[in-house]
Amino acid sequence: MTSITIHLPDTAFSSLRKTPDEFGQEMRLAAAVKWYELEQISQGKAAEIAGLTRAEFIQALSRYRASVLQYTEADLIRELSSAD
């Protein structure tokens, strides 16, 4: 596994009431959720980045109020139209 070092002010941890390790894990999850929302990565890849199972990542999406589905309104209309 590759490690990345990020320099943050000490006050960053206290703002979220997290230890540095907890803060790092939360950053991984937040990044994975955002990249998933932007449709840059799949659920499986996002879960891997976040260090979670896919089921745990899906649960985390609801905590972040992010959709589990990567469908736009146009995608849904197209699929429903082609089902006829």
C-alpha cells in the first residue's frame, strides 16, 4: 500500500473532534464519496479507497446524503423509454 503524507494544522483535528488517524480515515471516505458522486470511480473502487467493504461504503453514502445510484434523470428516462 502506498502512503501519502499531508501536513495539516493541529487545529484541523479538533474541529472535527477526531484523532489524526480518525481524521485521515474520514478524509479517505470523504474523497471516495465525492469521486463516486462525480462518477469518476465505481462503488467498488470507492469502497477500496475508503478502506471499507462495498456494503459499508453504501451505508456511508447515506451518512453523506449521497445517492447510491449513478443515474441522471436523462438516463432513467432513456431506460424507461426503451423498456416498452
